[in-house]
Amino acid sequence: MIGAILGDVVGSRFEFDPIKTKRFQLFKADECHCTDDTMMTVAVAKALLDSAPDWSDLSLKAVEWMQKIGLDHPRAGYGRSFFYWLTHDIGPYNSFGNGSAMRVSPVAYAARSLEEALKLSDIVTAVTHDHPEGLKGARAVTACIYLALHGASKEEILQHVRENYYPLDRTLRQIRPDYHFDVTCMGSVPESIQCFAEGDSCEDAIRNAVSLGGDSDTMGAIAGSIAEAFYGVPESWASVAESYLLQADLWFGLDPYMADIFREFRSRYMTK
């Protein structure tokens, strides 16, 4: 979850000003910020924390916390359809946008098996992104994170993706020249996984994602969430993530609470 938050933060200043290089200052305090990717990741984390042990109310909790955090932070950069969902009781809207994949990382930490992880992924995704490609994108990221957390090699993770989700048949060198902004799962999730595949650390995976010049905050969140599970992150990154969560709450005039959710989730699910 730290990798997702900081991948979002790092990519935030390039979302509408894309670059095609890995050479950039990682954190730029006056330009980087949390976006909807972070808000909804924290919402999923809180839904898991508040859900019953058998997850029977997880769908309701996901809707409750996505809407609360979303409406508390209304200018975080939500897509038009998702913002309409936040403000109207319309139910899932057949989306295949990459929002399903950028917010799903917490479920891999809460699950006790890959089967359960995929079940939880479907539950928190289907409240909005019930299109098969939206569900698939979230499942692919969930599987990568779960397998990484449980000792799978990088090749085993990538082979699982190839067999179940995406072919991963292009390198970043082949993707980068003609790649452009794409908010669909089909057009950004496999590329984000490839950023992890060719990275040698969480930071490097995030730099890879930004360097494609696409939906940089979301792709940074996806690549970062997988790479964190595989490589780990410096403990200092947790403090940086907390600082951006506090900043986001204060920006909207709120008593800070997202950092509390972050700390509680880490304590319950991310510390051994």
C-alpha cells in the first residue's frame, strides 16, 4: 500500500505533463500530491478493517468508505463517471477503467490465500467496475501482489499473469515511443505490470511507469504496489506516505484521519 500511495504521489505531477524519461526528481514537495488513486486505496483499506471476519459486509463497507473519503476530498481528480457514482446512488456502472486496479492493493495483504485475495478483489471492484475487463485488471494486480508477498519469484509472478490475464509480450523499450494516456485497464494495467517486471526496486518500477508518458499517477500506483510487495520499501517511505495523507486531509480542511487508517492497516496486516 505504501508503494501505491507513493507511486500515485510521484506520478501526480506528470499526469497532464507527460515525460518519456526515468530521470526526474522523485518527490517534489510543491508539485506532488495525493490523487484519487490514494483516496480510494485508503478507502479499500478502511473497508477491510471495518468488515466482518467473513467479509459478508465488505461490499457495503467499500461503498461506504469510497463515498465518504471521495466526498471529503472532492477535487482529488476522479473520473467523471466515478464522481457521478460518488454523488448518486446508481450502483456499479460497467466500468473497465484502471481505477479498479489502482485501489486494490490492500486486499492482497488481508487475504489468507490467493483464492480469497481474488474473491476480495472482485468484491471491492464490482461496486463500480463490474465490466469483465475492470474485474480482470484488479485481479491481475491483486494476484501479483499476493504472490510477491508469499515468496514467488518474479518469473513465477509474470508467468501467472501471462497464463491468466495478459500476454506481457512487449518490453518497455517497445512500449514507450508510441504510448499515450490511456485510462482503461486493457491499455494500462499490462504496461504497469511490465514496469514492475523490468524494475529492480520499488522506486525503479515507479520511474518506469512515469517514463511511459501515460496515466502516470495511476500507473505509478499499480507498479509501485506490486514492486513494494516484491522488493519492500525503505521505512522512511512510510513516513513520507503519512505526510502526504496528512497534507491531503488538511488541504480539504479536515481533521486528519487518513493517516490513522494507514497506520491501523499497517499494524493489522502489513507487519509480521
